[in-house]
Amino acid sequence: MNAAALPTDLDTSDHSKGALAREKMLQAALEVFGQHGFDGATTRMLAQAANMNLGAIPYYFGSKEDLYTQAADYLAGFIEARQAERLTALRQAASQTQDRVALCDLVIDFLMGQAQTVLTENIPTSWMHFFLKAQAEQGAAFDCLYRRVIEPSQSVLTEIVGRIIGRPSDDAVTHALAFLGIHQALYIRLADSMLLHRMGWNQITSENMTALLQTIGQAIRAQLLHYPAP
């Protein structure tokens, strides 16, 4: 995928040529690092993906390591922009009820909204793979993604899940269920080829995606509302 065609939050009329060149390189970095990992990606591959010369990396970023970290920061901002409003709404709505079923509905609506976003928006699979590789490497890129993307949503969800199952928010079971809920909703984006094969589909249409998300939502609901009391 051409880096210039990837999703962007920047208005090209309001930013300098340098800012646009940086964004183009960051998008190319997400694609190349996502496909090949940090060690497998070369500066030449990165420059070619961005359709820029080799000197662009040291000029705009300093080093390959700096580019990798800033690509993670770019991805974190991209995800933040798409979850912040939904996360705030979840937090506010959950503060206004003590009803377990209502809280469960709020959690499921949030998770299905997150899944809908990654399934329907033009988010390259390589960006998702970048996210996974950064987690595996446990470096500065992961620290950035964890701080800006994972921790905010996990923190809110864990507190609400604890209220649903009657356990403290710092309980290991509460953390595990909140974690599983998030990843059940998002894994279908990372395993779309396997999903198509297993379901016997030629493609993921809006109709079968809606049915699939409903099934996942019902599974999460059952896990939360029928989890054994402490």
C-alpha cells in the first residue's frame, strides 16, 4: 500500500512540506516495520516505501531507532483520536448506574465500537502487526503504545468489569476478564484470513461482520454476567 494513500488526521493545506514529509515517512515506517519487524526492516526499505531518499531518515528523525519510536507515537495518536470520545462516554455513563446489566451493556457497546473501527476504517493490517511486534519487543515503542492506548482503556474497563463481577478492580480475575474482552473484540482484525477460511466466507461483508460482532458481544456478556461470585 502506498504510504500517501494511508489514513491521516492531517489537513494538507495547513501543514508545511516538512510536516507532510515526516508524516509520509511515519506511515511508511508503520508499514515496513509492521511487515518485517525492527530488525528485518532496512533504512533503504523504509526510504523506498516513503518514496524518499536515504537522507530523509537522519534529517527528519535522527536514526532508525528514533523513527521506530516516533512511528509508535504516531500510531498511538491515531488510535487515541478514535477511542478518546468513546472512552469518555463509557466512563461518564458507567458513573451514573450501579446496575450490572446496564454496566455490561456499556462495556459491550464500547468493545463492539472499537472492533467496528478497526474493521471498517482504512487501517492497514501492517499497522496492526506493528502494534503486535512492539508489544513483543517491550521497548520504548511498546511503552508509548501502552501508556497512550492500552492503559487508558484497560483502566476504565477493569474498574467497570470489577463492578459487574463483584470483585476489586485490582483483582487478577478482573484484570483477566477485561483483557480478554478487549482482545476477543479486536482479534478478528488480526486473524481475518483465518476467520474467512474457518467461516467459509469469501470476504467480510457488513452483514456477516455485524452478525459476528453480535456473537462476540453475546459471548462477552455471558462471561461477565455469569462469572462465579467470589
